[in-house]
Amino acid sequence: MSTLLSPFTVRGMTARNRIWVSPMCQYSAVDGVPNDWHFMHLCQFAAGGAGLVMSEAAAVSPEGRISPRDAGIWNDEQVAAWRRIVDFIHGQGAKAAIQLGHAGRKASTQPPWLGRATVPAAEGGWQSVAPSAVAFGDYATPRELTEAEIQGVVAAFAAGARRALDAGVDAIEIHAAHGYLIHEFSSPLSNLRTDGYGGDFDGRVRFMLEVATAVRAEIGDEVPLFTRLSATDWADGGWTGDDTVRLARLLADHGVDLVDVSSGGLTPAQRIPLGPGYQVPFAQRVRAEAKVPTGAVGLITEPQQAEQIVATGAADVVFLARALLRDPHWPLNAARVLGGDIEWPVQYVRARLER
């Protein structure tokens, strides 16, 4: 029997298989409200057989958006729009999750197809914030957060989690990777603070642990909590794999159930050796050394490759993005290739019988 196609249980949630949809920013919302594009984008993966469908990073505050077109989860209008999407995902037998994020110094930028430059205030942009007043590349220099403002962001993550539950999601993920705010606090390349939120490892990860604690308290004991981490900055003097294992152990003690292991995004100086499954060893190490379930991501494209990752214990689930954009029915095809079984939409049963 295929391990990839077998169920996976985390706290009170059981996903029908281990093929999970990775967050993919669409830069298509208006005032943070997801719309028909988001409905189509996310719901096709549920119909295509994925076990869990995760939203793009939903900003916990307006200034936490990567771009003015990012989705959010800071008001009731957004909750209602997410609920429509979640209900359809559930109707197709998949679980729904949301990623909570704050872009930090990488906020107020243009969508990638417009060049990613900083959006000036006159064009709808805003002042970005960060642990320290250190810019990312050519982006505008952020303003350093005060300790009181840091606590306000922690509260915003907790409030976002509560709204996400109101929208009906089954799981929550905290985005602490790819050079966004939480990752900025953790890495010594972007956190130059000398107070209790900077300095040594314990000071730099304090913000991450406070967010995890606040979100876990808000969502209770039955809802799974994931965290996406960048396992390395791929840059000298930055965050390392050793740091990731150490933090993963602490996160497990603070109520995190699964670590979604990615890498990079903090500095333009990064040098990433791309290749098939290039980030899987990071997930494998966290799972083995921190004793916490993991998700693997990054150039996972073929069913046999994904099967090997979970069957050998390198990770518990795989998160797919580009492979699903190319083929939203990738899980259905994986079942055919691996000789397993997966539930098809009743509207597609004839195609299944005739394969």
C-alpha cells in the first residue's frame, strides 16, 4: 500500500492522504479579501485529490501584507470570503488550512510580475517594520519595532487564528520562513537588537515562541498547529540547520505539531544549490533530531519521488506547489502511477473507470 496515499492524523484532524498543497501567494486580493480567483485556485486542488489545501499567506494586519494585493485575515469580511472557500474544500473531502503571516521588511512591495519594488505611500504603500532598521536589498528601509509593538503583532497572530477558526479551517500554519517578519527576528543577519528580542539565539527566537504560544492558546487542544521554517539562510553568518533543529524542539514544547521545512528568502546574498528534492534533507534532519513531524517541500515533482520521501521517513507529508499548478489533479495521477486508490469527484468517475 502507498504511504503517500495513506491518511495522516495530527491532533483532531485526519487528512485523507499526505499530498498537501503548499501556500502560494496570488497577489490578487482587494483590501485583503480573497475572491473568485482564490476560490478557483484553491478549490481545484481539493477536487484534484489533495489531502490538505493550505491558503496563501494571509496577513494578520494590513501592514503585514507583502503587497497591497495580498489576502488577509484581520476583519470579518475576509472571514466570510475564506469560509466560502473552506466550505467547498470540505465538500470535496479535503482538509483546509490557512497560513498566517506578516511580511516585515519585505512588505509594501509590488507583485512579482510588476518587479517587486517597494510601493511608495502615494501609490498605496506603507512604512514597513522589522526587528531592526535593516533593509532587504533595494527595498525601503523598515522601521524598528518597539517592544510594545511586538506584543501587538503577537496579539494580531492570535486574533488571526481565531478568525481562521471562525472561517472553518482545520489547521493553522505560522509563517516563520522566507525572510518575513518572524524569520527576520530569528536570523542574526536581520536582527541587530540588543534588548530581550535580540542578541543570542534565545533572544532572537523569543518572538517566534511567543507567537506560537499565543496561537496555541487561542485555538485550543484539538486544532493542529504547523510552522514553516527556513532551515538555512544559505548565507555566511546566517541562520543554520543546527539552529532549525534547536528551534524545532522548542516549538514542539510550545504546541507546534508539525514543521513545514523550507529554506532561504532572508537575504539577496543567498546561494541556493537547486535540484530535485533539495530541501528534503532538512526535513529529514528535523524529524530525526528534533523528534517532530515534518513536511518536505521544494522541487518534488514525481509521484515515485514523493512516495519515497514519506515511505522512508524523510518526512511525514509532502507540500507541493508548482507541480500542482502544472497539474491540479496530480494526486489522482499519483494514485494511478503508484497503484493506490483515491477518491475522485463523482463528476469525474467515468474518466476514472476508463483510464
